[in-house]
Amino acid sequence: MTHDEVGELLGAYALEVVSAEERAVIDEHIKDCPVCAAEVADLMSVHDQLALASVERDPPPALRTRLMNLVELDRNQWLLEQARSAPDQGRPTSNAAWWKRIPMLAYGAGAAVLVAAVVLAVVFANRNSVTVHLFHGSAVAQVVKGIDLQGAAGTVGVRSDHSTDVTFSNLPALPSKLAYELWLIPAKGNPVAVGGFNAGANRSFTMRYNKDATGFAAAAVTIERAPGNWPSPSPNSMAIVVKLAS
Amino acid sequence: MVAGEPSDENLVARLRNKDTEAFAALYDRHSRLAFGLAYRMLGEPSAAEDVVQEAFLSLWRQAETFKPDRSAARTWLLSIVHHRAIDRLRRVGSREVSDGALEGMPERADDSIDVEHEVGVSLEAAQVRQALGTLPLEQQQAIELAYFGGFSHSEIAQKLDVPIGTVKGRLRIGLQKMRLSLGQAHLEGAARDA
Ligand SMILES: [Zn+2]
């Protein structure tokens, strides 16, 4: 194509309505032709502005809700990955105080069969108006009777339909006599047993709990004797805690 | 944009840390224009909704790749909407011209004008509408079929029953005129601001 033939196509090119062959030829030509390149830049800027010629219109409100749910869940997953790849945070220091206030430790101290692991790193996200309330915690654990919980982490997200998504990951496989148990811990009163589970081959556990966990102080996963009689009357170890309220 | 509110660029930067509040702010700021564009191109609310959802999700997922020096966040977002809508239109293959593609200069769809938002967008939008609306009708029509309808130059020639060279000429001259009048508006704006 000559310079003039290319020139005739530049409007169509800027509007992205030329054929693939034409586009390839023009792409090549403007590399060496500053005149055409300058016109392309000018016309492309008009192309970008054309979107503004349409009339603003309210999208359905459900779209916002759906998008916010999707990005909150995505953020949930991202936080888990961050927690997994985070360097060892060492022994708990300033964070040590809050979990002592969680009533379950009283059970842990009294009825402990297993040594409690240590809780660290609580990421607390307060959401006033959006639809998912997300809380996150991770255990930088020592050892529970030889079980290394290093890197285990969890998130709890309360959804707008008042169900609760719970995810724990990086859970080590347990010996056959032991199993994990999920708890919701109120600010006062006894922990509520949600259920027992085993970490699968991917070392993670995900469930949707059909109740709203708002109002509980924390969610926790402990290690219990299994199969035994579920639910356990009270938690016997503290493994991983996700703090739910400030 | 109201003074004191974070810029789009600032909000997009916060998406890299998966900041959902920044995402909500971007959505509240730009979803009406994004939906308006998708609706005009596709002429159907549920398809427009899908496209806008896809566009905002790719904004969320690809925020790291955004280069603020190359384009405004709004332009970037709208170009995602535009491309997704074009993909849909072209997937459908042989198709009629949607009402939206040729609706010309429509009035506002409703009376609920968001004043704060309007101040930021409307000046430039009004200039673009005027630049497009004052073109000779055949140039305006060719540009709208290309941009909002996603038709190729040969399809436009077929629809309008004119030679393809005529279509090429209308697209180019129309855009050049718009460029001139928008450049002029831009200069006037700069002079007024100075
Ligand atoms: Zn040239």
C-alpha cells in the first residue's frame, strides 16, 4: 500500500474496523511514516473519547452486589495466599493479649489433652456497608504433639445472605486418632461446635455454614480425638483462631 | 470528581492490594457510563450487565498492568467495556443494526442527575456529543455504525449501499473534524483554567 492508500484507511483503522491484513500493513507503515503515525495518534484519541457520547444509565443494583461478593471472595483467597507465603513471624508479642481474653483458653487450660498452638497475625477488616464481612487469622504454630501447624491460616466471611464462608488451609494431615473441629466462640459463654472434619489431600477445608457468624468473637479450629463422639463437649486444643470482632 | 476524593489513579493503585472499598468507589463513579455504553451497543439490559461485570472484574484482576501515564483509568475501563461488547456483537455474526447504534443523540434516560458526578464527566461528554452531533449526517452515521455497532468498513458499505472507499473517507474525515473541534474545546478549556 502506498502512503496515500494507507492514509485513506486511517479513520477505519483508528475505529478498529479494518481487516486483519489491512491492520498488519498499516502497523508496518506507521513505524516508518511519522505523518501517518501522528494522524493515527490524533484519531485514536477521538476513538477513546467516543464512549462518552453514550448516555449514562443506572445498572441494576444486583450487579453491584454480585461484583462486591465476587471481589470480597477473591480478596479472601488472596489473603490466604499472603498468609501462606508470609515469613515466620516468630513468637507472639503484642498480639498475645487479645486471645487470652477468648474464653476457650480456659477450656484449653483445664481440659487440655494436646498442647495449644500459638495464634498470631490477625487481619481484621471492618466493612460497614458492603455485603461480605471478612476476617482473617493465621497460626504460626509451634507444635501440637509433633504436628507442625506452621503456615496454617483461615478466613471467615459473613455473606449478605447471612451464611458464612469458612476456609482453612495448609492444615497438616492428622494421625487417624485425631481430627479437626471447627468452633464459633462467643464473647461470653461456651464455644459452639460446628463440626469435625479431616483436611483433604489439598490440606484445606472449606465450608459454607448456613448461619450468620456475626456476633461471635472468633472462629477456631482445634485438634480433637477422633472419631469419638462429635461434637466434642468443649475444645481441647487451640490450633488456629480467626478473630471475628473488634 | 469532588475535591478531596481520591483520584481514579489512586483508587486503581489501591486495587493492587485487593482494596475492595477502592473497587466500590470506582464502580460507583463509572458504572453508569459503562452501563450506558454497553446498553447502547448491545441494546439489551442483561447482555449489557454481563459486559459491565466482565469489565469491572478485569479491572479488579488486571490492576497491576494499568499504566497511568498511558491512559486515564476511565478510558481504560471504557475500552474494556467497548471491546467486550464488540466481541459479543461479532460473535453473533450476521446481525441487524441495534437500535442503540443509530439512536443518534439521545436525551438522558432519566431525571436523576448525579450532580457531583456530572460536573466531572459532563463537560467533556457534552463536547464529544456536540462534536459528533454537528458532523454531516453521513459521517456521523458511519462513525456510529463503526464504534457503537462494531461493523467493519465493508459491512458499513453494504448497509449504507455506498462504495467502500466512500465509507473509509467518511470515517476519516469525520474523525478529523471531531479531533479539530475537540482539540479546540480542549484549548478553550485550558485558556479558561489558566
Ligand atoms: Zn504514511
